[in-house]
Amino acid sequence: MTRIHFHTYVRRDLEEISLLDSIGATRIIAFLEQAQSDPHLLEKLTTRYQRGRKDNLDIKKWQTLHRAGHAIWRLRFIDFTYRVPDYRLIYLPTVADRVITIMAICKRSEIDYDDPHHHIYRRIVHACNELKKI
């Protein structure tokens, strides 16, 4: 069975979200708990899954990082779309190990998907490189 792993940075992300947005944090934690026990939902995390009304998910590759050799995906909750803040889960699925590593949880406004100098972008690349060394 596939399992979810949290990169070191993510605990800090969740703590910050919990302090500023308890409803958002509760929704994110509930989703992660549901995903851990639902193999069909975990499978969707490695497939482009756009605007699934049943699950309220929009899942896509982070194209810039994929082109750079990092198989990073992002998940957006559709029911958060018109809510401020609108969160993204950034993750790395490792099919061979059957692990989905959550790399970051942040507001959409905090991410520049195309800027390799942006702090979230650099953080994700650094985390990917750490995982490759393991």
C-alpha cells in the first residue's frame, strides 16, 4: 500500500497554517488522513486529475520542475478555489517505493511556479536533491 510521508518542512507549514487558518488546516489534515486510507485517492495523486467534482481535487504536474528532472506534482482543492487563502499541496510520488512525500503546503499566492530563484521553488529542489541522496 502506498503511504504518505511528510518532508521536514511540512510540519512547519502545517503549524503556521493552523495558527493563521484553523479551518484550512483542518481541511488539509482531513484530506491527508482520508488519502492515507483510500488507495483510489492515492492513485489519483500520480495522475493528472483535473477538476474532479467527486473529490474536489485539481491535480497537475509542476511543469517547470518536471522539465528540470523533478517529478513534482501539485494538488489544489477545488472547494478552496474561491476561498482566500487558496492552498496547494506540493508533493513527490515515488512509485517504486510506494511513497508520496509531501514537500510543501502553502498558499497559491506564495508560489511562483516558473521562477527558479523563488524560495518555495528552491526549497522543493533542495528537498528533492536530499531525497535522491538517501
